[in-house]
Amino acid sequence: MDIEENLDKVCFSRLSPAVSIPVTMARKKIREYDSKRLLKEHLKRLFGIEVDVKSAQVTESTDFKELACKEPWLLSERLVVKPDMLFGKRGKSGLVSLNMDLSQVTNFVKERLGKEVEMGSLRGPITTFIVEPFVPHTEEFYLSIVSERLGNSISFSECGGVDIEENWDKVKTIFVPTELPFTSALCAPLIATLPLEVKDILKEFIMAVFDLFLDLDFTFIEMNPFTLVNGKPYPLDMRGELDDTAAFKNFRKWGNIYFPLPFGRVMSSSESFIHQLDEKTSASLKFTVLNPKGRIWTMVAGGGASVIYADTVGDLGFASELGNYAEYSGAPKEEEVLKYARVVLDCVTENPDGQKRALVIGGGIANFTDVAATFSGIIRALKEKEEKLKAAQVHVYVRRGGPNYQSGLAKMRALGEEIGIPLEVYGPEATMTGICKQAIDCITASA
């Protein structure tokens, strides 16, 4: 493994507070529908525990008649409907409706589906709802498990629900180090104040959910609230995050899992194209536009290096000029790199405004990757976009090291002379942070 190209797999980056980079990290949020599906399937598989959770997912493509045939309980039970969009405080925002029949649910969804809502500083359309049975209850418990660097924190409260934050002093938390098993003794402080008639039930449930958490490579689970139905735990609201780097060993257990974009994020056509390209390759191809009018752009090999470049631009006070976050790794084929580079260059050169722009190409120092080979697709794309690069006054900075890097850098130098654009080329003698400073100097000199 090229360690510099895979730093995102071995550590978390320190990101500047001045810039928010949507890095390809291990923690990925999943919808409530999938969180409950995994809970139901795997508590039964692992422990034989039956959790009678029923839920249906509704999107723009949903036919309610077909859905009712597939899930007949929708016609016989009173229902709850709410957005399944990775944001909380749905009840406080008036986006949850209780004790409805299916026709009322249908009207509720149709009135709101595709409509934009504002949640804090974020705004976006509601595209997905979850429909469940209405469960009258009197008890509301809180449970969360969070993966941390040296273990997992487990929190529990007898006062769950919408006012959990106002009652946070009643939440009990324990920490379970990675090397230790989660035993009854460790669990005891969480349930110490519970009535005897429910203490063993909730202890068994908490310990089972923890084992499921580890087995499925969750990084976060929260049930707020869960209750007891006929003496058995029942999650009313649930959030989950998975370690997406563990997909290779969990694809059968996870099933048809989908990692949606965070609420408020809608892919542009450029981002969507690269996302589809990424899904079709064993390599990694990531691209997110941060500022379409930005004057500093990156096309960097490796998740770790890409974070360093972006973070440095933010630390130097130019986060507002950073056009994108991008990284390619995992030895993509030349044609894949070509298609990828075309999209990036189209964004870099869009709408020339008479001011200089900077494009940083390269990465860290590869251990095994043939640098000359990985540059081939980028060189072809730069040749194709020659006129657009000149019109947008793009100044290109290249920094790379690793096997055959001398040949790769020589090809880049020759390209600069051939197409006549400002193109500065550096090897491992130059620092990644230093290249960012040069890119910034370039655009400020033209201001």
C-alpha cells in the first residue's frame, strides 16, 4: 500500500476550522430505515433476539398501492411518517406526523416530497421518508454507542426523547477500551437506577446492541428514544453510521446499503459524473466542488495528501478561494484518469474572468505507484484543454515523488513547453505545503 496515498485509511486529518472538506473518511451516515433493518436482521442472527420493527421507505418513485401490497401492515395499523434525511429534531420542526392511516400518510408525503426545508444553516429538498407503525408508549430511553480512537463510549438514560439535551445530566456514560470485553460488570453503572423488572431486559439489549455494533463495523448508533413494547425493547428513532472501509468484509451482512449525501448537499453534474465513474472502478476517484468561482484548484493523488493540500490552503487564509476537494488513488487506469481530469479541468476553466487561477497536480511520495504512468491520463487531458487553460489564465503546479518520478516530471515539463501554459514542476525536494504557498502567491500577484 502506498502509505502517503492512503493516509485517510490510517488516521484522521486535522482540518483547519477555516475550511470544511468533505473528505472520504471511514464514518458514513446511513438512513434510519437501514439502521433499523440492520438492527432487526442481525440481533436475530447473532442472539435470536426478535425486534418487531416494521418500516417502509418512500421516495419520489414509490407507488403507494404497490407498497401496501408489499407491506400489508400499512393498511391495518395506525402509522407514523417522518423524513429520513440524516438530520435530527424532526419532531420539533413539525416534520413528523403521528397516528395516521395510509391515505393521510400519502397526502402528508405528497405535500412535502421534493419541497425544500431549512434545518439550521442547511437547506435542501426532502427526498426520502420512512413510514412505521404508531406505537403508543409511556417510557422513553436513550442509548448511544460511539467509536473512538481507543475504544467505544456507551451512553444510556432513562429520560430519552426530544428533550434529551435538556436532560443530559441524567445520561450515564462508560468507556470500553478496545482490548476489553463488554461485561455485565462494565454495563452495571448504566442500568444501576432502573427498576428491577426491566434491569435485566435492558442490560441484555444494551450488551447485544454493542456486540452488533462491533460485528457490523458501526461507528455510531443512537436510539432516541427507544421504548418497551410487550416487555421487549423497540427503537422509535434511530441513527447509524458505518465504517465504509469495512464494506469489503460486510457486503453480505449490510445488504443493499446506500450512503446518501449529507442533507443540503446536491451533486452537480460534474460531481455526479465522477461519482458514477468512482462506482465503476476498483480505484478511488473523488471530486467535490466547494466554490465554483474559486481560483485555487487541486488534482491530487491520495486521500491523505489531498487533505494536506486543502488544509494548507485553509491554514494560509485562502479557504474562500479553494475551488474543490479532489483525490484519485488505488491505481486508476489511464482512461479513468483521463475522464476524471477532463471534468476537473472543465471546472477549473469555467467562466474566465481575467484573473489568474492556480491548479495543483501531484501528491505525496508514492511507495509503489509508477508516477509516469499515472500522469499519462492527466497529460492527455491538459493537451485537450489547452485553449481553455489559456483563456482562464491557469498556472499549473506539479509536485510528485516515487517510482519513476523523474520520467513523469520530465513529461510534465515537456508538456508545458509544448502547449505554452505556465507549468512549474517539482519533485520530492519541494514540500506539499510549499507548493500551496506558491499557488496562493500566483493568484494574489494578479489581484
